[in-house]
Amino acid sequence: MSVWKLVKLKFGRSPAHFGEVGIGLEETSDHVRSDSLFSAWVSAYARLFGKDAVEELLHKFPTDKQPQLISPLRISSTFIYRQENERTIYYLPRPLKFPINYPQRTEKELEFFKTYKKLNYLPLEVWQRWYQGEGFINTDAEELIAETKGKSQEHLRQAGTFDYKKAFEIDQSPKIAVDRITRATNLYHTGFVQFQWEQNGNGIQSLSGLYFLLQFSPEGEKLADNLKAALHLLGEEGLGGERSSGAGRFQAEWLELPENWQKIVKFSAGTHHTLMSLFWEPSFPNDFLNNASYEIQERGGWIAENQVRRKMVRMFSEGSVFPTPPQGKLVDVTPRDFKKHCIYRSGISLSLPIQA
């Protein structure tokens, strides 16, 4: 039986820079995808426990050469959480299928669709009702119409549906690059995301940050202590780019899965599964994509130790919906002339059951 955990990443006053393929230094994402989190975490694991230990860890995961293995660990991408008084609002990616009872092709739907399609992330409470509960109701349509007109005050508003961007601010900081040979200078800007925080009698308190889900297999749960230690090291070093400037440092809070999340992961009436992570398979049955809704994300980047570009790979993105639970594998993205060790990206999926 799987064991689930929820991990909060509390950045406090530390800004972060989360790059994406095709995004320059001037821009930053507001979260980290599962493959980048996995790579950073495994790198910290290697620095803490050594080369042999990390190779032993990676050999436990399925690849196209070892497809029969059962993944000991599945992680979601990171998503925003936000503290509001005594409650925590967790945002989840909106599945790429309409909610249960969604009114398609009606005059009323045209009035609120512009607002609806901007809701890339939903509060846990709304996500559960739309995709595991009674679904979309008339008052949802009315409130979306009201929100389009700037007048929404009902339960979607109260659940935090329209407040996603209140959890963080994105700004640009000027930087100077100095040519090593000519000493010529060049001005550029780097984007940083700053999560909400406040200072009180107990020090710095994070009012928002990132969280991710962990799903251990029974065998994988034995890795928990070492993974905790590696995550602590990663928090001290920083996650994302611009770490030499102190960016991306966090404190990790490792939690048992809260009761409201327990109901979601144990939902037994699901007809489909929606991705909470990226997902990659070298091949799958011809009917796997029947009745699926998905988007593709290109993933690339550089090897930090010597600035060699990794192989590009295309993965299914978060929110994609499939009729059967996707599994996924590690994909070898080692550059052709790189011989030091293998480089992997995680395409191992973590998904949640929904009705669709």
C-alpha cells in the first residue's frame, strides 16, 4: 500500500529564480516542475551520500531498459500554497477536461468562459467538488459571470479561486556582467519570484510558498530518512537559478497527508487520472490516448557542472487527463560526448483520480 506525504517549501525572505525552456533570465516561473525538482534533489543526495549511493538509488527506478521495475518514489511538481488566517489554501492544476456537469455550448457559458479558462490553478476545495464531487453548479456559472464584471463575492471567491497571484510577486533585478578578457560590462535583468512573508515575534513566517506530494511504495518508504536529509541540504543550497546570489533557499516541512488530501488520493469513483507531475514513456498502447486530453511540454536545459546542454525530451504536462493511471519512467538525456556519468530526467508520473 502506498504511503503519501505532503512537503511544504518555505522560502521566507529568500527570492527564487525558476527558469523554463524558452524563458530568458528576465522571466521566472512561479513554481518548479517535477523533473527539475527530482534532478536537484538527486544531485543533493549525491553530494551528501556519494556516487555509489546515488547510482544505487537511480537503479531502483524504471527506465526504458528496465521497464519492469516499480518506482519506489513518485513526486508531483511543486504548486502554490497560501496561508489565510487559520487555513491553508492549496492550489492544484486544473485538469484539461471540463468539470462534471459543466454547461457546454450555451449562451451562459459564453459569458463566463473567458474567466474560466484563466483558472489554470484551483483551490483544493473547488478542485475536489468539480472533479470528485457534485461538479459544476449553477451558482458557479453565476459567480464566474460576476467575476468577469469584477463583482464576485460568493463561495468561489471565498475559497480563494481568484486569488492565486496574491501568493507571490515577480520582479526584475538589474545585474552587471563583466567580460573576463576585455573587462567590458553589460547590464541585464533577472526575474525573481518572492513569496509572501511577514516578520513577527517568532521571526520570519512564510505566508505562502510551494508544496509537493510524495507517494512512496512500501519498499521506497525505507528511503525517507535519506531523502529528508538530502532535501534539507538542497534547502540550504537553494532551488532553481541564481543560487550564488542567495536565491532559492528554503526550509522544508515534511507532513503527514492532511485529512482533506486523504479523501482526494483515496477517491474510488474515478473514471480518469489527471497528472500532478510531468510524464514520459518511450511507448504505450495504441488506445492509451483514446478519450485523453493532454498538452506536451519540451524539457531541456544544461548540466550544471560543465554547462553542456542535455538532450531535449517532450513530456506530457501537469493537468493532462488519461483514462488509465499513467506510470512513466526515467529518461536518459546524457549528451553524446558526455562520458562522466548518465544524466536522467524524471518522467515518472504522479496522478490523482477524477471523474470526467
